[in-house]
Amino acid sequence: MVKAVLTDIEGTTTPISFVKDVLFPYSYEKIQEFVLKNKDNPQIVKILEDVKKIEGRELSLEEIIQTLKKWIEEDRKITPLKELQGFIWEEGYKSGELKGYVYPDAYEKLKEWYEKGIKLYIYSSGSVKAQKLLFSNTNFGDLNYLFSGYFDTNIGNKKDSLSYTKIAQNIGLSPSEILFLSDNPDEILASAKAGMKVIRLVRPNDAEYVKDFPYTQVESFNQIDISML
């Protein structure tokens, strides 16, 4: 029996295009100004130091900024970048320059599960801060009330089965009591290896069906019936 649903964001609840074409370019455009303005903020200082550690060498502030920009271009799932983007997007949401988007079918089904007492959680490569910001400013209003918790790469890589084991322990359920939803085949395989129930989202504009994939693939949340799992 499914007692909790753990869902990805990009390509699952939200179009990849929103992340790739709106959020990433916004952070790329604003990152230099933001870092220079906040370079003495202890939270930002820690992020900048983490960039140096990952690069394994001393870097000037300008070199750090260029490294971060390069990581954005390469779509790197690196924790200090994701944390910094969260701060930048926070300013964008507060100013009204950014507004989150959630697929209508995702909203409707998540709300239905919430009302039935199913616990809902997010696991995304974007920072927890960025996750909360997106869901607090959507086309359906503030949706953070739906979720009981959030996980990012601080708990582990999304393609590593151990990450899903840790999440299950954190939630306090057996992995078999958790349904994980994602568009990424590798994430589905990793979470299934950890013992979770899985369904892959194959949204027409975001992903393609994988031939002979060993797990269920659907195009919409409306095709998911957790009572059958």
C-alpha cells in the first residue's frame, strides 16, 4: 500500500522548458550582480568557498562567477550552484519577475492525494529553497501546504539508490510504501533498486518512451491510480 508519494519537479510536475528557458537564463543573467552584492553574506561566502573546494584550487571572485556560469551552461547538478540559484530566484519571485508553473494534472492529482491523507514529498536537484519558492508562486497559488517535506542533492545524487534509502528512512516508511515519480529513467531505476514503487512520467514535450522499460510509463498524473499499486 502506498502511504507517500515522492515526486521530481522538472519534467514531472513542471515543464522542463520552465526550468531551462526561464529559471536557468534568469540565474545566469543575475549571478554576477548577485554575487558581487552579497559577497560578504556568510551564507554566500560558504557557497563560494564550496565552489573552490569542488574546483580544488584557489579562485578569484571573478573566476568563481565564471565557474558558476559555466556550470549553468553545462546544467551541472552541483549543490553550491543550486543553493546560489535558490537565492537568486528568491529575489526574482519576490520582485514578480518570476512565477512558477505546475501542470494542471499534477496539481489536481497531488491535491486529491493530499486530501486522501497520502503524504507528499519533493526530491529535486534544485535546492530545497528553490523548490519551496517555485511551489509558493504557481499558476495555482501557494502549493507548499501540500508537501510534508523536501529533499535535494544534500541527501545524495538522484541516480544513486542509496539516496532513496536515506529518504525512506527520513520519512519513516519502508521504501515499498513510497511511490516515486520522475521523467528520468536513471532515477526511476535507482529508486526501484532501493525498493520504492515507481512510475515514469513521459510528457510529450519533455520526454520519450523508453522501449522495453521495465517500469510503468505514463503521460499524465491522471493515468496514475495508487490504489492499484
